Amino acid sequence: MHNRFLPITIEEVLERGWDRVDVVLVTGDAYVDHPSFSAAVIGRVLEAEGLRVAILSQPRWKGPEDFRRFGKPRLFFGVSAGNMDSMVNKYTALRKVRSDDAYSEGGLPFKRPDRAAIVYSQRAREAYRDVPIILGGIEASLRRFAHYDYWSEKVRRSILLDAKSDLLVYGMGEKQIVEIARRLAAGEPVGRIRDVRGTAFCTGEGEPSGVDGAVEIPSYEETAADAESFNRAVKNIHREINPLNARPLVQMHGKRRVVQLPPPMPLGQSELDAVYALPYTRKPHPSYSRPIPAYEMVKDSVTVMRGCFGGCTFCSIAIHQGKIVQCRSEGSVLAELASIAGGEGFGGTITDLGGPTANMYGMGCKESAILARCTRSSCLYPTICPQLGTGHGPLLSLMRKARGVPGVRHIFVGSGIRMDLALREPEYIREIARHHTSGYLKVAPEHTVDRVLRVMRKPGRAVFERFMDLFRRFSREAGKEQYLVPYLISAHPGSGVEDELELALYLKKRGFRPRQIQDFLPSPMDVATAVYYTGRHPFTGEEVPVARRESVKRLHRAIIQYFKIESRPLIFRAMNSRTPAGAALAARKGEVMELFGVRTRGPVPEQSRPPVPGKGRKGNKRGVGGPRRKVRR
């Protein structure tokens, strides 16, 4: 079976001699047979169970015809929007339509519908009404309860009700999908499969949940009507993520119940190794003639772990992949590196050796008894838990052995480094500076103002500064000129224009001109999204300022990127306006002018004032001053 793609056409099904398929996996992404792509992983896991699996990639969704491509599947349709939430994939943080899609051939947009998981499920039901539909992927996982939807600006009900699927698999899904497939193959009706960890289902009207010890969280109707109820629901959901002690959750939707069973137990090392040892071709399906940008980014990368115990409020990793870090063995990672190095077209460079974070490999709670009763949302905030093992020894050993794989000349770290952990073991920072930096190392302080970092659940500015000092020192010792590239979030809940100004002044003083700015985007079920929607932190209850207007969000980004030509007019126009943001900037006019190299305590001098479009001298439409040149024709 090696070097054979899973079939994506009926012709490929017939070439295998199959008279029908057992499972059809529907995905909003182009089909790439690589372990970074969810459809490939689930497909290969089911194939290893002896099942006949076909991939329905980016189907036409206006009608059910494409969903009948392979005939009636024997067991189920597995439906996913793809590696990203379809709304995040299509729209920017300012709700503008993106001009490309990294998960489509040629980067072309519009290859999937809005709310793809719902639409695909509906088309599958139209195609074959009696075939079970198992919903999964990140879009379903983060919308399994009532959730705030940024694009419609309202609380939407659980995706289970809109998709009308039989079961929802949340999290990474390998264990759940195998158990579901085995039970369906044994003839068990899908309506009786209500005891698989890591799944959610919806009861009929008036039907009891059927689970013992469940915690009932505020209903859909309550969360849609009351911000405090919404925050209570979010708080309960995030408290019940430890699979060792999590309880079932129930949320009423009218007369129906959405029931979430506890998260799946983490994959053991041998189980995770087995997932990555499956016969992936590590290539896009040969039917594609143009590059798939997301594949180009990860084709020579290796994932060594999954999960995250950081608990950042803007991040979905813990609620999806789990809080307990699961690691592959050294042998598994080295075997994958050797396979990549021996592959056709490999240039000698591994672009990333990491995962959700670069340096949590081999880390976890020191005491299993303590972990079994822990309900802490973050092992790192407000301080690093004393029960957390933070040694980088296993990771350093892996990195050193990885550099010795024949054919591998460079191994870089592209995943985000958790700087507070790295400071616990400076030898790791030395190793990164000496061997694993391509000249620029990406790090994610996200902000530098402590009150904003508190809302994010990120460490204070001092951590970034100490990491920066050590990285520069070790780079000099290695005889290398290397730089940090900070990733930052603009307009995050808790930040005002004064905070962005402080950040901009800090960056200017240290010579940073950051291009990697991410506008805060409220994705479903994140704690920061609850803060954005309600204006209060669900865990502390404190009021938090939130930037909601598009013009204010643009201003936040402009201040951080003050050095860009288009930023200056926005900043000065805002400062001269009668808005709260303008008043805040006007009150700190001297510091604003300092950004542009003008020191003054008096009125803004004319030469420092930005031109206003349409107001240039003598008809200059661009407003940059000076008469317009005559052009000889």
C-alpha cells in the first residue's frame, strides 16, 4: 500500500478492485497525503483498520451530486471543513474576504462554502439519508456548544443542530474514529454509540442525556441573552478539559440537549508513533498541477509533539488538542527525518522540528496523582507550576541526534518558542542560536504591556527581554549575526491605543519594525473571544476594554507599525478627532511625535502633520504636497 494515495475519484476506486467504499471523508482542503493534513491522518488511520476509504476533497456543494461520487458508503460520511475553520480561512479580522486560500490548489479562494462543516453535512444527508454522518475537524470541535460567532455577531447554537450530524468528534480524533468505525462495522446503530470519549451528540426532544455525573452549563437561550451566563458556560467548558478528571457537560437547546462526553485519554508514545508511521506519500495528489501553499510551508517539517499546557486566552490548542503534551519517541522522529532526507527533491533543510510549541517536548506534570485532580487552565500562568517538569534534556538530545541524520544539513525551528520555559534552561537557547536559526528566529511575545499580557495569560515583558539578551549573547559567541522577529497581536481585548503606543515606543527604542502583526480575531470557544463578546473576563470577572470598531482596530495596527507610510495619516487623523481614541492620543502628543522623530511639547508643527488625501496643493489628488507634474503625451 506504500506510495499509493487514497482514491479521490471513482476510477481510482475501481482500479483498486473495490465494489464499494466503507468510508467517505469529506474535506474543505485539497487532498495532501501528509501528516500535517487532518484528512490524510484520519484516512490513513482508518485504512490501517482494513477499511476502504475515499477522499471527497473540496466538493461542489450546491447540490448532492458530488456526494454520490463513490456510491453509498457502507459505514459513514466523515465530514470536516478542513485544517482551518472555514470562516477564519475566508475572512480577515476586519471581515474582509481574503484573496487566497493556502489550502487550495494554486492558492485560489472560494473552493469551500461559508460554514463548510454544516453545508457538507447537509449535502451528505441529501445524498444518502440513512448513512451516518460523523462530524469532526477544528470547525466542529470549537463549535460543539453554543458559541459567539464573530462573523454574524451573535451567539449561534451548537453546530450539531445545524449540521444535523449523528455524532461530533472533537479533538484530534484518531481514537474516537476508530472505535466508531469498529462499532458501526459490527452492526451497532449510530444512535446507540453514546459512550465514546471525545464525542458529543444531541438528544431528541425531552430525551434524557443518558450520562451520569454530568454538569449542566447555561443553555443556548441563556447564553444568547445574557453575557454573564455566556461567561459561566465558557468557564465550565475550559475547566473540564483534563481527561483524567473531566465530567460530561450538558447544554440545553430548547427541549434538546447537547451532551459532551469527557475528552479522550492522551495517545501513548507508541500510539502516536504508529500514527506518524503510516504510509503517507507526503505529497499532494498528482491530479493537482499547481502548488498548494500550505503544503509548501510544511512539506519538510516534522511534528514531534501535540497539545499545550500554556493556556493563552487567544489560543484554541488546549481545548482542541488537549492540555497534556503527547510526544513521539526519538526513534519515530529520526525515522521520519531519514525518510524525508531520502526523498526526491529534498534540499537538505528541515524547516521546523516542533509542534504547537517548539519546546514542550518531554514535559509534563511530575506527579500523576496531582495531574489526576488538576483543574488549572494554564500550567505557566500566572507562574510556572512547581509540579511541572520543565527540563529540556529530552528535547536537546533529540535535536542533537536529528542533526546527525545523513542528508540533513540544516534543521531550523519554526514553531513558537515558549520563552519562559526556555529561560529555565539557557543551554536550549544556546543550542537554538548555534544550530537552529536561519538568521531570523520567530518568537511570540504578543505584546509588551503587562496589563495586556495579563488578559492574554502571557508572561511579562521582562521574560522577552531576558530571552532576547541571551539569544543575542549566544549568537555572538557562535560568531553569527542573528535577529529576533517578534510576533504581535493588535487590538487584543485589554489593549487601548495608549497600550499600543507604549508597545510602539518600546519597539522603536530596540530597533524592531515588526511586519508580523496579527489583528485579533475572535475564534469560537477561546477565552479571549468571551472577553471580546462580553467585555468581562470569564475567570476573573473584571471589566476589560475592547476595540470593536473597524476604524479603531486599524488605528491599533497603525500605531504598532508607525514606520509604514500609510500609518502616519491614520494616527494623526485620529489624534485630531473628537473620539476617545483621539483624546487618548492627544493627551500623549509628545510621545506620538517621538515615534516620528519630532520632539515637541507645543502644537504639532505643520511639517509634521500628514497630508490628507484629496487636500494636496494645486489639485494633487494624492495629497503629498507640491504641484502636479505635467506629463507630455
